Amino acid sequence: MKKSININIAGIVFQIDDDAFEKLRSYLQEVNVRFRQIPGGHEALDDFEARVAEIFQSRRGLTGVVTMDDVDEMISVMGRPEELADNFEDDIPEENTYSIQRRLYRNPEESIVAGVAGGIGTYINVDPVWIRLLFILFTFFYGFAFFVYIALWIALPPANSEKRRQELYGQRYGSDRSRRRKGSGGTYSRPVGADTADRVGGALNEIFRAIGRFIVILFRIILIIIGVTLIITGLTFLAMAIMALFFNYGPWLPGSASTETFFFSDLFPLIVTPSAIPWFVGLSLVVLALPLLGLIYWGIKMIFQFKAKDGIVSISALVIWIMAAVALTMLLFTEGISFAETGRQIERTDLNTVDNSIVLALGKDLSSTQYEKKIELPFEDNFSFYTTAEDKIYCSARTFIRTTDEEEPYVEVRRYSQGTSRRKALDNAADLEYNYTFRNDSLIVDSYFGLPDNTRWRGSDVRVYLYLPEGTRIFVDRKAGSMITRANAPGHNSWDLGGRWWIMTEDGLTPN
């Protein structure tokens, strides 16, 4: 019993004996090669296959199987391949030789990775296998061919329209033919020079196709990894921005583990005008969120490889982002000019003592302010804010002990602030609320200063400098010792000064 095979000719399925199939395949391959060498031969192959299908349909017997006799009869009717090619070439009308302006495109019909080699091969009428081989050789030996390929991939559009295919193929392309892809029952269209790809070229093509499929899969995996990374990054930072700006979440610990926790949004009432805070928060969210949403969107596109008409949306988002960025910049500039100039006011008090001895004591501390939140910034000397429910702002004052060449001790209270002008900065410094007294040889200083009501922090600071000549004795109260930032006491820390007598010597404070 003979084995029968199902084949597809011109879209019609036939059953054919295995020996008849071998003869038919050889005949059709030779016809295909002959017609590919002739300008305009591609469209004739479709008509040829349709005629072969008609002959087999008319000769099928009751079994419906195409036999060797049927194939021989078809060949006698259609003629030998060389006869068909010669007759077709003689019948080509002159009007098919019109001039077409040639242009180079990527050829999707000869594509392994992007169709670059297929487009070049089609354009110069050479089998693309040799172009691919050149790309590989120059990549391995010189390295630049890979980048040339990428550049051509980006620069060359695909031949995905009738006009572009005409410009790519030139005179070899028939605009009136039906271009059917491989596997659809028709002939796979290839450049005229494809007959130079012998068995070696065909084997190389299969190798290149395997490599191309691997590269496409690898590229796809890389795109998915990048897409997932973009989505995770975008979602993470978007969530952080929303929580920090709106939900008072996301603690910021600028100091050590013992530092009190505060939140990013706690800084807004300190430096931003209350009426501008909603604008600052909203504009900041837009400026941060739109790029992050763009990252998420591009990540999704990389993963799912979908196409969308998002040009208008992208342009609109860009315009909105630019407007928000400009508005936020103007708002920050308006708030920032409050820090344009720095002013300093110095208040000096001479400390006339009876026996050249001074007691440094603490007056009011921050517990008397009934503050609700402490915000410690990573500034020098651990500068801290304290806020109350009544929107009152207090700041930590700092004390420094230094030596002086003058005969009598004295204290300087230095108030610093900033403003839109030098005069405004000096006025702001003078308005800072700070108290200290000197009586009965005791210097009593508060550990904090306050900002005037309904004002923001403008670089405000208060520093107390106690100057002691050599030979002056000083007793530091234990509570006052905690507010001393620096003291000229070699070998001792500032917090070790409390509860002891000290004497200022040539080398600084020493225990007395």
C-alpha cells in the first residue's frame, strides 16, 4: 500500500502518493527557481500554481488521490520549467519596465531580527545570508558592525506598504501581484538574487534564523526585566511621594537612633507660608508623579509589547508637567527670597563679679513651652525646632564658652536671621524672643528662643557666647551643662562640665 501525503496548492488541499509528491516537489522547485530569475516572475508563480491545482482537480478519480500519472500529465500540459520561463520572458509587456525610484528599507519578508540584512540584500539583489554573514564577521573582528546594525535598525523604516515595497524591489516588483507569506499556500517572495543561496547558503540562513530567534527571545526577556524594574521603581517612589506629601508618613531620621522621629511634611509649616502649603504640596506631587507614571506606563509597554496612540496624551502630560514645574519654581523663588540676605544683632553685657567667680545656671527650658513635636535637623551642633498646637515655633539656643584677653568677663547674645533685604534681616533678628539675666554673679540663660507669632523660620538662630579671662572661676549648673555646645575645655566633653567648678587658664577650662 502506497503512502499518501496532504499538500496545499493555491489554497486547495490534495492527497498525493509519496512517489508522486517527490516528483511534483522537484518540478515545482525548479519552476520556482526559473521564475525568480525573471523580472515580474513572482506574480506569474501564483497563476502557475492556480493552474496546477485546476489540472489536479479535474483529474482526481474516485479516490481523490493524485498519482504519478496525474503529475506526468500535468507536466505535459504545463511544459518543462525552461520552456515556461522562456515563454514568460518573451511575453513581458514593455509597460512593466517603468522607472521606480529606489529606496532602502528594512524588509519584514526577509527578517530574522529586524530585517536590516534582508532589506540590504533585496536592495542590491543579493541573498541576505551573505549580508548577515558580513555583519557577523565585522562584529567579531572589528566590533563596529553591531552598532551599524542598531543604527540602521533605528534609521530605516520597514517596507510595510505597497509603495515602500515597490521602492525597495524596484523593477523586480509587480504592483498588481498578490504577495502571500510563507505558509499560506503561496510562494514566499524573495529577492531576484536568491538563487545564489545554494545548500550552504540555505544552511547558513537556518543558522541565522535560529540565532535570530534566540536574540529576539533574549531581547524580549531583557525588555521584561527592564519593564518590571521601571514599574517597581515608579510605584515605589510614587507611593513614597504621596505618603510623604499627604499622609504624614515616612519617618526621616537625620541623626542617630536616639533622635526623635519626625516626618517630611512637618517641615512645611516651618519655612513655607501657610497659604502656600497646599500649592506647594499639589505642584510637588504633579512634578514628581508625572515622570513616575511615565516610568510605569513604559514599563507596562515593554512587558506587554502593545501599541497605543498615546502621542496626544504624552504631549499633554509634558505640557502639564512644564507648567507645574514653572509654577513650583516661581513659588520656591517667592519663598526663597525670604532667605536672600543675612542679618546679625549682637547684644553685649559686661559681667562684673565680686570675687572673679561666675555661676552659669539654666533659666527656662523647653518643657515650659508645652511643645508637641521636636524636629532635629542635621545641621552643625544639632539645631532643633519645637512646635506647639498653637502654631508657635521655638528653636534651641546654644551656649559657647571661650577665653578673652579682656580683664572682665562678658557675655554676647548673637541673634541671626534672614530676610528679603539687609534691613529686613536685621529687623527679623531683633524680633527673636530670647531671655537671659545676670544677677548675684549668676548668668541665667534660657535653653530656647521663640519666633514672633505668625512668622516662619528664616534662618533664625540665637547663640550665647560667654567670654572668660584667665583666672576666672565658673560653676556650671547640671541643667545648664546640657545646653553648652562648645567649651574651651581640653580633654573634656561639653556635657561633662555640669555640677563642677572650673577655672579658665592659659590652656582653657580646667577642673578647680
